[in-house]
Amino acid sequence: MNITNMLTYETIEITNIDDEIASIIQDQMPKVFFLYGPHDGYAPKAFHDELKERFPGVSAELADESIPHAFVTTHHGPVADHITPWIAKILGPVEDVASENQIRKEIAVGEQL
């Protein structure tokens, strides 16, 4: 599938949460985190609002800053700030700032791969 076909598919076909995806979200809710950028045309604020309404308790945040859809290239730091507490919650309490900083470093290294 080339990029044009993928883009067409995603903008036309992926417009709602079907039963299969809803089941996955429900079953995996403690393990998933959704971060929405306020100006992301691919995942607008309305998607965030629908997700929060449909799945109370889901970990989903609307970022304050303008994090682009392709955040990996330029906004990995702000994204790490959003997801680090969530990762720490899953892995257990962050004992100190050094542990939290280590999580951020590992995220940044993973994004560079």
C-alpha cells in the first residue's frame, strides 16, 4: 500500500470506533494512552471527547501545546512529558526524579531508532 492509498483509507474509513476497536480499548484500557494535539487534523479534539465519553476512565489527554501528528520528528520532549507519568503508573511508583528522567531518556532513544 503506498502512502496515497493509506492516506485515503485513513481519512475515509477510519472515522469512528467500531465494535472490534471498542473491545480492544475496553480490554486493554490500563495499558493504552491516547494523546491528542489541539490542532491535529487526523485526530481532532472531537475524537478525544468521544473517546472520553464512550470509555470513562480511559487515559486520554488533550495536549496544551500544538503537538503535530508526526510528533516524533520535532516534539518528542513534550510527548514524553505527557506519557512519563502514565508509564510510571504502570511500572510502579517513580521513586525519584532520576527514575523519571531515565524513562524520558529511554523514550527519546526509542524515537531515534
